[in-house]
Amino acid sequence: MNFKLRIWRQRDAKSRGKLVKYDAPDIPAQASLLEMLDIVNERLLLRGEEPIAFDSDCREGICGTCSLTVNGEAHGPDHPGAACELYMRKFRDGETIIVEPFRVKSFPVIKDLVIDRSALDRIVQAGGFISARAGSAPEANSIPIPKHDADLSMEAAACIGCGACAAACPNASAMLFTAAKVSHLALLPQGEPERTKRVVSMVQAMDAEGFGNCTNTYECEAVCPAEISASFIAKLNREYSKASLRRSAGE
Amino acid sequence: MIDQKSEPQSAAAATVRTKPRGLISDFCHSSVGRKMIVAVTGVILILFVIGHLLGNLQIFLGPEWINAYSQHLRDLGPLLWLIRAFLLTTVILHIYFTILLAIENRRARPERYIDRQYVKASWASRHMVVSGLVVLAFIIFHLLHFTGRKFNPQFPLLKLDPLNRYDVYSMMVYGFQNVYVSSFYIVGLFLLTLHLTHGSSSFFQSLGLNNQRLTPRLAIGGRILAWLLFIGYTSIPIAVLLGFIKPAQQL
């Protein structure tokens, strides 16, 4: 297959970037978008030009490292799935493909298509964990958990932290990410002791990072490669109001 | 290699507050809390819009009904002013917090996407500020028009009805006989309807009063409510323009 590419090139965090045109002829239809970029990069190297910088790791949709906006959609037009799971056969032969980084102020561009998503790590550091005694794994059924809660918790825990929710949100809000991280612990007995503090600190950290605010457009859940439902945002809102009430009662 | 020193710095970790700045203040400064204020004030305004329509539809029952209704409202005296003050406060809070959120949302994405496609976010959900501001302009005009009795040369000439009540019936008919005025009402109501197609289900999400099963049903219900309101409200100027309703007194 043959493609015309327009790819965001930016030398470093401080310089201004722009879209640069590339021709990508003879691309196998079974190549993923990232493999197509690999092929283009090899050809650039042979010509002595600087290859396009982009992030990737597992290339099977489970690590959340790739972070490309393809033709105006986070992770490209084949939802659900990360950019590494987007195959070139999904495009028309001869199509122009525009690749940009995730554009969120809190995800500054480091180079070309590579962005810094440590803002998400700092939200998790604010409370997205359990301060539990370290030790060997406990007996599997020592804490009974209803099936429904376990399933719901697992759905939230499927978040791979790629940041596509914030990238796709018209307001660059990271609510879906934060909601998933708050919810998967709030649904389990292990998360119960720190439930109040967790949601308040994580929302505070999210706000402090400069993300936008959720306006319930549900664009996030439409692009989420892990299919996290926006109803977890409603859960986050519930958790937050409960926590505010508990704190006002002095708990 | 990324140079540690040039890595984009975030002040977030340092600015996360460990001590509450006062619970109400904390709530009003958080993205989730602000959204809830917008949601609660929004619900109050939706209830007002429904009640206002039910009151106004009495025009189809004849002058006795609607004139008696407006006399009842006036007879409330100080209570009427209390209700007006409450509604005004609600509108101001709704707008104030929305604008605060909207400014943050703009700042959260300083560099726009060059190519942007929306998968799920509706036009109405992405243009709440614009539709809201047009509705605000409409409300101001509407209050000056029918409460302040401006813009219409016939209003000062209106006599009291046979039971010595203000003839609201004839005022509405003369007011809507002007095609330009009626058109502006219909445009204003159309924008209000768009605002409510998103707003009337969005508040369930902001207040955490939904789940995965309810959300799509609420979205449909919200759209139906918004369009029913549109049909109900616009039926009045359209009935007047088509001559189905004639003034109770000739001037």
C-alpha cells in the first residue's frame, strides 16, 4: 500500500513544531501504524535524515506507551485499541495520514511525537495505591469479595494509563484516568481504609497538574483502548461528594 | 536520551495541599465540586423552565386562566421577589462557575490539534458556553420585553381585563405578533434546547446519579425532554403568528 504522511516534527520541548510531509510507498497492509513508522524511519536513516521519534513498548495494546493522534483521533480511527493495534489495512490506499502527538498542556512534547505523561504518575502517587503491609500473597479467599464488585473493579483496573482520554477530551481533562484509578480501589475491601483521603488527594493532584474539567461529552470512553466506561467518572463524582461529606463531619 | 534538567517541570507535587483550606472552599476550588455546583444550579433552572412552560401554556385555555395565573403570582408579593432573587442567584452561580471551568479548559490545551475528529462528543456538548451565552442574551431580552414591558408600543395602551387584572393574555399576543420578536424567541429557544439536550442528562453524571446501564437511557430521556420543551414553548409564538390566538382586547 502507498500512503502520504503528514507527521508532527518538533526538535525539542522548547522549539516550535510543524507537520512535515513524507511519502510512504510499499507498506504491507498487515503492518501496524508503528511498524509503518519503523519502515519510514529506516528509509530516513538510509537517506541520512533524522528518524521520527515516537514512543512504543509492548506493541500489543497492554502497556499504554504509544500516544499518537492519527487523523484527528487519539490512537487513530479503529476503536477500541491503541495506536500499535491500528493496522494499515484500515486505511485506503493512497490516503493521507496525519499523525500528531497527544495535545494536552500537562503532557508536554519532548520531541516529535514523544510526550511526557508523568503528570498521570503524579496523580497515582497522590493516592492511587494501598499502604498495606508488604509480605507474601495472602490466601486467595481470605477476604470474600462479591463477584459483581470484583468484575467492576477489574473493568476499571484495565486502564493502561495511556492518556488518550485527556488527549481526546475537548477540555483536555484526565477525569476518566483518575476515575478508573480511584474506582478500582474503591470497589475492593483492600482500598476501603484510605478511600476518603485517596479520592480527595487524587482529584487535588489532577487539578494541580493543569488538566481541564470534565463536561460529560464522553469522548474519552469512545477512544479508550481499554474500554473504560465514563460511568466510572460518575463513580468518582460520588466518591468525591461522599468524601467531602465525611470530611465535613470530621472523619 | 532525555536530559534530567531539561525535563519539563511540574509544580504539581509541591502544590498539592495536605491541609484543607476549609471544606467548602476546597469543594468550590476542585473541578468535581465546581461541576456539581453547575449541575445543581442547572437542575433548579430546568425545573423553572418546566414550570414556566406549564404556566404559559395556559394561554391556550383562554384569557381567564392565564390572567388569573399571573395575578396569583403577583399576589405572592414579597415571596415573589424572594423567588426571583433565588433564581437570579442560581443563574449567576451557574454562569460564574461555568466560566471559571471554561477558562481552565482553554488553558489545558494551548496548542490545538491541526486535525480534529470527534467520535462521540455531540455538537451541543462541545458548545455549552456558546449556547448558554445566547440563552443569557435571550433571557435579558425576554425579561425586558414581558416583565419590563419594553420594545412594544401597544403594551402601555393595554387596559385591565374585566376582572381588573393585568391582561397578560393580550400582552403575549401583541408581543408575539411581531415576526422579528417571535423569530428571536424561536432562535433563543432553539439554543436553549441544544443546551438542554446535553444539560438535562449531564447533571446526572456530574452528581454521580447514574451507571453504565442508566447513562444511555438518561441521554435519550434528556433529549426528549429538551425537544418537548422546545415544541411547548414555540407553540405559543407560532400559534399567535398563525392567528390561532387573537388578543382579548382591540387597541
